[in-house]
Amino acid sequence: MQAIVCVALVVFVLRGDWENVFLTAVVIVLMLTPVILRRRYDVFIPPEFQLVAAGFIFFSVYLGSVRGYYGKFWWWDIALHTSSGFILGIAGFVTLFLLNRTNRIPQGMRPIFICFFGVTFAVFLGVVWEIFEYACDVIGPRFGWKSNMQSIESGVRDTMQDLIVDTLGAVVVAVMGWFYLRSGRFSFLADGVRKFLERNPKLFQKRT
């Protein structure tokens, strides 16, 4: 995916397509974020999470915005919002460990609460994104920037549809997390979380 994006960047530069040059450059920076975090802040991101994040960035920003897949395929936006709920649910699941500053689940904290936090975290960020889309559509034209992030013909339906699939994606992660916390069985989520906890002990040290 990184090779494809780099080749595309060169092609856009040669064509003088500066809008797509900017978007493609943003994609490259975002995909290199795990490397930057590792080298600058010594924060290790498990390969599983890196692959999911890089794939989402590639499909949403590059294929969706640069290549125009949002307009070509009606289901593209739905699929990407579902995926974002999944990814943000994982982020919320891991964030709870960060907030508790520990390398294990605190005693007395029920698995259902951890999973519920992951869902609400994902849905909240989904709402923030919808507000951002609305703000771009309202404010953008005043500065000569045409924006239709929320379809003019079906703005309310588009927003509700996005929030629903965001929630569904987060719920899938919550179910996976609940089974892991209850049974300890191996799963994609469990393996990624375990690696993140083991490779970043400094992030989870309790304050004295």
C-alpha cells in the first residue's frame, strides 16, 4: 500500500495535480505515524494494529478521496464508517488501560464496563466527525471552498447512517473484547492488546 501511494505521489507531481499531491502526502505521513511514534517516543504499535490503521487510511483517504471511490460506489462510505467504528472501538479498549495506568485489568472493574467504554469512545468520535463534516459544508462555501461531505440531498439520512454503522463496528469490537476478558482466549484483538501492553510498560506504570 505504501509503494502504491508513493508511486501515485510521483504521478500526481508530474501531472501538476497539486490537490491530490497534498492528499497523497497526508496519506503517506499518516501511514508512517507508527514509525514516528516508535523512533521519537518509543511507543510500539503492534503489527496487527498498524495493518488495520494503514489499510483504513489507504481505503478512506487515498481510494476514497483521491481516487473518488466515494462517488463511484454508494457502499464505500458505509463500509469505511463501519471500519472506523471497529478501529475506534479498539482504540477505546486500549485507552482504558492507559487511563488506569496499569499493565493489567484493575480488580473490581467489570469486563462489560471496559467494553461499554470502547463503544462510547468510538461513537463519541464518530459524532465529532459528523460535526466536522457539517461545519465544512456550512463554512466552506463562505471561503470559496465547495464541500459536500454530507450529501445535500440526504444530509440527515447520511449522518444517521454513518453513526449507526460506526456503532455497529464498535459493538463488534466490544463483543470480541468481552469474550477475551471473560475467557482469555486468543483473538486478533487480544493478541494486539497483549503486545501493546507488553512492549509499552512505561505507559502503564502506576504513579506513586
